[in-house]
Amino acid sequence: MVGLFALCSTARAQSVAAGTGHSLFVCASGNVMTVGQNTVGQLGDGTTRQRQLPITVPSLSGVKAVAGGDETSLFLKTDGTVWGCGGNTAGQLGVGDQLNYSTLVRVGTLTDVKAIATGYRHSLFLKNDGTVWTCGSNQGGALGTGNTSAYLTTPMQINGLTGVVAIAAGYVHSLFLKSDGTVWGLGQSLDGELGGGRNEEILKSPTQIPGLSNITAIAASREYRAHSLFLQSNGTVLACGSNYYGGVGSGTPGATMRVNTPTPVAG
């Protein structure tokens, strides 16, 4: 841990992201450093060697944001293009195939992107015009294609979804924060993570989550037994989904297995 903090301090990390077993750091220079598991090349160094100290990703500069998935890494450049590496078994890198990559590849032909997110096996891309594009696993309808076909290997726009200012990708669900403070969701609400009293229900098109207003930030866990978090403008936090590990903060872990409507986090 001493080496990690020393290197990041020297590089002046400006933005960070965590995958399932790896971490990403955007430095003040616009370069990116990565560390951790590298089983399918998610560190972007051309190898599958695990790293215990951060390394600089070769040939990558001008980055302003990073996102880490299960075994996938995404990098948003200042020019609005997106690049990635690592796991691509469901097409979550958007390059038109299902091959894993240990070196950087460009995500489709996307431009004008301002935010990125990647979940268990799917990725989301928010453009400056408020539209959202997606690729990867469509399990539970998480891609918003109107069906539950297996996957998309190139990014496709989610129809009927506009005015989005923030995105979050979970296990088999996706969240979208709109400029009016409402939150919309897609995918399967396995344990209530899409609110609305839903358990096991599949949403194939963007649907507003009832009971949420004045929301300023969202987050979604990408592990099985997923949950969702919503930050209100008054500083309070609401949560819904699985409480198997106590993720929604509603008391003793496992005591309430599912919270299927957004509920204030205790304390």
C-alpha cells in the first residue's frame, strides 16, 4: 500500500475507478495508471500479468475519465472518443467481436461522449446531447433494445431516452439520471434494485423509478445480489435492492433480503 500511495501522489491522480479486482487512475498529465488483476488484459499493458504496483498504460493520453467493470476497463478521452481493454466476452468493448484485448481498442465509432460506465458484462456511454448508447450483455434487457437478445457487440442508442446527465451500470440493470432529477431504469430487478416494488421483473425499455425526485447522483453495484443508491439534493441517500450483505443499510445483513422501493439509508 505504501508504493501505491507514493506513485499516485507523484502522478497527481485526478480521477479514479475500481473494477472487480483492478483499479484505474487518471493522472494530471492525462495519462492513466492501472493496478491489480489482469487475467484478460484489463490493465492494458499488453500482458495478463497481475500488478501489485500501478503501471502506466502505454500509448494512452488525453484521458479525462475511467470506468472499471468485472474484467473490463474503459477510458474516455478529452476528444470525446472511448477506448477500452480487457474482457469482451459479451461485446462490452463495442468493437464488433467477442475477443478479449490486452492492448487498447477504440469503442466503435462513438464521438462526443461525456460519461462512461461499465457493469458486470455491459457498458453505457452518455453523449453531450443527453442520449445514451450501450453494448455488451443484454441479460434481463439491460441494454434497452426492447428484447432480451444475448448481446450487442457494437454500441446502439437506447431509443426514447433523452435528457440524461448521469449513468450507472450494475449486474443486469442500468440506471439513468435525468436533468429534472428523476431516475429511470432498465434490465432485471432481481432483488428490487429497480425500485417500484419490483422483484424478478424485467424492464426492456427505460422506466421511471417511482418515489425519486431531486436526485443529483446515482450508483449501481455490479455484483450478483445487486443494489442501487440515489443521492438527493438535501444530502440524504436512498437505496433499494439486495440487503444480503447489508448493502442498502436497512439493518442487519440478510434480515431484510430485499428492499424493493427506494428507502433512506439509516443514519
